[in-house]
Amino acid sequence: MERRLTVVMVLVVLAIWLVGAAITKYSLGEMAVLTPIALLAIGALAAVIMLWVKVVRDSLRGRSDQT
């Protein structure tokens, strides 16, 4: 299980590195330095999205319980 998780994490980091270099003006070397920042930004975005999904879901569930 731990090995699969490590492989998935490595693939995600590589994908962010390569896609980031492809869609920005940065070279692969420059993007390698910026990849940790990109990972933090994408992680923060995912956390905010998950928080809002939970808020909306709980709100909708609360409304259906009241009726």
C-alpha cells in the first residue's frame, strides 16, 4: 500500500512539473525549482474546493432535514 502511494505521489509531482513547464514560459529547470510552490498552490486550491463542497453538501442536507 505504501509503495503504491509513493508511486502515485511521484507521478503527480512529475505531471505538475511537466505540465507546468509546458503551459508556462518556464524551462524544465526553472519549473523544477518552482514545482514545490506549485504543489502547495494546487493543494491549497484542492483544500478550499473540498471545504466548499462540504459546506454546500451540509447546507443542502440541513435543508432537506427541515422539510
